[in-house]
Amino acid sequence: MNPYDRVAYPNRPYPNTHPDHLAVVARLRGIDAAPVERARVLELGASEGGNLIPMALTLPRAEFTGIDLAAEPVERGRQVIRNLGLQNVRLLNIDLLDVDASFGKFDYVIAHGLYAWTPPKVRDKLLAIARENLNPAGVAFVSYNAYPGGHLRMLLREMMLYHAGGFEDPRERLEQARAVMQLVARGRPNADAFDAAVAAEAAEALARDDGSLYHDYLAENYEPAYFHQFIAHADRHGLQYLDEASVRDAANLKLSPEAVAVAAQAAGGDRIVEEQYLDLLRLRRFRQSLLCHAGAPVAARLQTERAVGMLAATSAAETAEGEFSHPNSVRIKTNHALTLMFLRRMIAGWPQEERVEADTAEMALQLFQNGMIELHTVPGVAVRAGEKPRASPLVRLQASRGDSSVSTLRHRALTIEGDPARRFIALLDGTRDRTTLAREMDCSREEIDARLESLARRAVLLA
Ligand SMILES: C[S@@+](CC[C@H](N)C(=O)[O-])C[C@H]1O[C@@H](n2cnc3c(N)ncnc32)[C@H](O)[C@@H]1O
């Protein structure tokens, strides 16, 4: 039986895989990536469509295909697609080894959480698809566990497998693996620095839900790659490195300027070598690399002028005069008048965007690289609450079936705490005004207003 049929894997939206985000990064790098409104998107290892279905909902004229070897997640995803009546997304229960030219060409190919967990033959085919089924200006997203940081997980994996690897039953396997991790996390009272680092990693593994621990740590295949190895593999398939999907990561904000300078010097102008040195210095463990066809004109740096005409938005808040805090934990402090005005306008307008102009492009790009704002190529669909508020049909479906996490219209996973919050969302079908909502929730109008404002800020409401 397929392991992903035996134990479900948590499957949700991954913002960095969204074609709009891929288009932003590609265009800033000089590649004229296809307009996302009508793009063809292929996701390999799409599981139950937790990433693909929210994209399809907000881009009704684009076309989405997801494939996965495991039957049960695919069936669960198809149920959601049927429920929402979506015509532009399909999930196929097939092996990616069977993808061929008959699938046609795609503008964006996504493989999230697949490369490091599959045998060499599948990994090879994954990159072959990223080449053969990709349009000339197409972008492929491939995430993978990377070395050197991946060694730490490998260390824990080997401990867990030594003890729990013989257990067939997934429940027992997980229980035994957790027992080992508990000892590693707490077993050495006089811990030195190395012990403490491993213990912290074990604590992180213990915090994982069953699906993540079972598949991310105990999977049959687990083979992280050094960045340079991954790029060499991509090169053998006629693909080149475009950029990292996590733009903030690419800015290397966690390294000292000296370390960044040394990496650049050691690389002597070779971008791949430089990135590899940076990975070594950062002890990097995960990458979300973007690839495009070898020979495509990738610019050496992000091009500021290409940000003009893009759409900027932020869900940040100004927590004190000139201090801004973003839900992704980024904080900045500024007294630069233009930046203050720009950020304040966007905060007031969220979830709507502001067009980037020539005079705001440089600032927008910098804030984008800091993780303080988003850039888009197409306007989002989320709005503030109207007279008869309506939540995204997907969010309503997820809330009514009791999910603890829902998929926002900005392609993020949002945790919903408690049954009343879920019941409230399920009521937001556009037929009830605030008075009716207050009556049905048995609460005040003020509470309804506050709940709606909070949902609107999280990009859950539709016009
Ligand atoms: C770790 S999960 C990642 C799922 C999803 N992409 C995510 O990140 O949430 C790997 C997925 O790849 C699928 N998979 C593994 N080998 C495959 C293959 N040869 N063809 C298609 N799907 C495959 C598994 O069934 C599983 O759903």
C-alpha cells in the first residue's frame, strides 16, 4: 500500500509556489514569464490538491493539472473540486514516470517536497518533465532538502529508523520514533553546545504532526542534495538556475555582510559557487529553487525597472510610529518619509494592491526582498467585508468540515481556532447581513464587525 495512503500528509497552500509569485521573480530576472491569468500549471506530487485547488479558485481562466501516485489523497482532492464546481483543475492518480509529451507544454511546473524523497529514477524524470513539458519562457519550482543543514535531519532520521524502522504498523512506527526523539531531546542534562543543537532539532521533530514525521523523517527515500549537485543535475537536463523562490532567503539577511562578501570573493563571479558557499555558511537545510531553460536570458540581478507596473500589497501593521511588523515575523523601523507613506498606504488598502511606479520601484523591490511586502502581476480577489459578507467557498467548505487550517485567497494557510470561528465562517455565504450574523452567532454587532475585519485582513472574503 502506498505510504501516503496509509498516513495522510498535511497538504496546504505554499505561497512561494504560486504561479503569480513565480512570474514576479522570473520577470524581475529578465524572463518574460507567461501571464498567470491564462497559464497552464502542472504540479507533480500534488497530493490532495491543497496547493493547486486554491490557485484554481482565484485564477479561473488558468488551467491546473496535478498528479500523484497515492489514490486516497487524489480522491479527497477530487471531492473538493466537485464540491466547488471547479472546471479548471484536475487531479490525476498516476506515476509521474508516465508523464509524456501528450500532456502538452506548461508555463509553470511545481514539485514541492518531492525531489529529496524519491528514488533517483523519479528525480531524474521530475527534471526531465521540468524540461520537456515546459514552455520556452516557463518556470519550474523544485523544493528539496539541502546539505549541509540536511545532515542534522539525517542524523535524527538514522536514530529513529534504527529503533523504529522494523515496525510495520504506522502507529507503532511513529510512537517508537517519538520515544527515541524524546530521549534525544531531554536525555542529557549536562548538554554541551552540540548536544543542545541536536536536542533542539529533536524537539522540532517532536512538534511535527504524524503525517510530517512519518513522511519527512521516516520515508523510505530521503536524499538531500548540495545546491551545486542539484544544479548539476538540472544542467544535465538542459535547465539552468533562475533564482530562489524565497526571495527573502535569497537576500541572505541572516549572514553578516563580511560572510556574504567572503562568499562572493571565493566564488570569483560564479553565481552557483557563490550560492553554494552561502549555503555552507548558513548551514542551509532547505531550498526552493526556480529553474528555466538553459539559454534563457537570466539577468545577473533583480531588475528594478521590471518592478514598474507590478502590484504591491502588505498585510503588515504599524505597531509604533515608524515600526512595521509583518505576520511572517519581519520587522522594520524607518523614518524615511517615502517609505513611511508607501507602507501606510498599502496597510490602509490591504488586501487591495497599489501599482508600483518608477519612483517607488526601488523601494518596493527592497521591501519585497526584506519580506515586508508582496509583489504581484495580477490583482487579488480578496476584499473588505461588504453588507452581506461572503467568504471564499473553499474556506467555507474547509471550516464546515472542521479543518483547523484553511486556505486564504492570498494562498496562505490560516489556522482557525475553535468551533465558533469555524461556524462563523460557514455562515458567510453572502446571504446574511451583519444583524442576521449577530443573531445567529448570538453575539453583538461589534463582535461581528471585529470578526469580519479580522477575516478581511487575512484575505478570506470575496466580493
Ligand atoms: C512529501 S509529499 C508532498 C506533497 C505535496 N507536494 C506537499 O508538499 O504538501 C510527496 C508526494 O509525492 C507523491 N509521489 C511520490 N512519488 C511519486 C511519483 N513517482 N509520481 C507521482 N507522485 C509521487 C506522494 O504520493 C506524495 O503525495
